[in-house]
Amino acid sequence: MKLSTKSRYAARCLIDLAIYGKDHPLSITEIGAREEISERYLELIFATLKKAGFIASARGSQGGYQLIRPIESITIYDIIALMETNTSIVNTQDGRDPMKRILMREVWSLIDDNLKAYLSDLTIAELSLS
């Protein structure tokens, strides 16, 4: 699985919100400066995270973004599944080719399943404590 910058940045931003935004909303400017991500790109990422119910925004001078889902319930796989169109490490192979079928069944599918299981167990709560 090759992750886009959207997935990687979304995970970083959610961890940033978990660490620094416990008591108050954080602005995109503040997060962008700390994470070294452009505000314009963060706006796209935050719109997706907001629409999916991970974060909420508040307007005004004290406004910004806050997590609305408990950090124990947000997994890295949740973020990847939201940001990526394909979460498999390999594309579906031609089922007529016996070698491709064997490799898919015995190798690629197992790696894919194990990676998804690992990422599904890894939460923002765990990562924000590290």
C-alpha cells in the first residue's frame, strides 16, 4: 500500500489535535506551522475529516478545529480508508493465471490482511502518548 500525502498528513494532524488541542480549538495556521504543511492543503484535508465526523470547527477569534471522536476510537486504518481510494497493497490479479492465484492467496492477501489488522488496532490515543 502506497500512502498519499493526504493520509500521512491527516494522521499527523489528528495526532497534533490530540496532543495540543485537548482544551481549545487549534487553527489551521497553528497546525500547519507546527507540522510544516501548507494551510491550503490542510483546508482540503480538514474538510474531508470534518465531513467524516472526526473533527468539528468553530468560527471566530478563538475558533479552530477540535476532535469530536474519542481518540481511542480513531485508528490509522480509519484515516487511510477515508483518504485513499484503494487500501490494498496489490491490485486484483488475473484469476486465470495459476501462479498469480497462488501468490495472491498465499502471499499478497495475507500481507494485506495483516497490515490492515495492525493499522486497525493502532489508535490516535496510542500514538499521541508516544
